[in-house]
Amino acid sequence: MSDWYVYLIRTRSDSLYTGITRDVARRFEEHNSGGPKAAKALRGRGPLTLEFQREVANKSEALKLELEIKKWPKARKEALIAGHFSLPTPESV
């Protein structure tokens, strides 16, 4: 069983932030608090909403998927959130 996740957070301005973590709830709270461990890209951009999270096999896969998702246009990310699109398999990333 994996302990790595890929997640997407929506900001007040409707932009989407992609990240990876081992603990989604903790990481989301760090972002939400705007403290020193929050991503600079999210500071002052709340309220934030956790839109998507998916468990992945390992850290390497999480990093590859994060990089791939960050390249996607917003419409594709929205389709992923809505469940109309699936994450690629590790071999295709």
C-alpha cells in the first residue's frame, strides 16, 4: 500500500494548484493556514478547497504525475476533478 498522494487545490480566484504529499489533510491545513510551510503560490489566495486527491504507488510516481498534471490545460484538470478523465498509468507518464 502506498502512502503518497497527488492532490489539486482550488483558490479563491478559481486557479488550481497541484502538489504531492504523504498526508493530504495535514498538507491542506498547512496551505490553508498560510504559515511558513504553505506553498508560496497559495499564500493569501484563500479560501482554498481540496478538489481532488489520488493515492499513487510511490514517491517517484507522485512526482511524475505532479509534473505531468502541471502541464495540463485547466480544462483537462477540471475533467479529472469531475471524474470525466482518469490519471495516466505510470508507464505513460
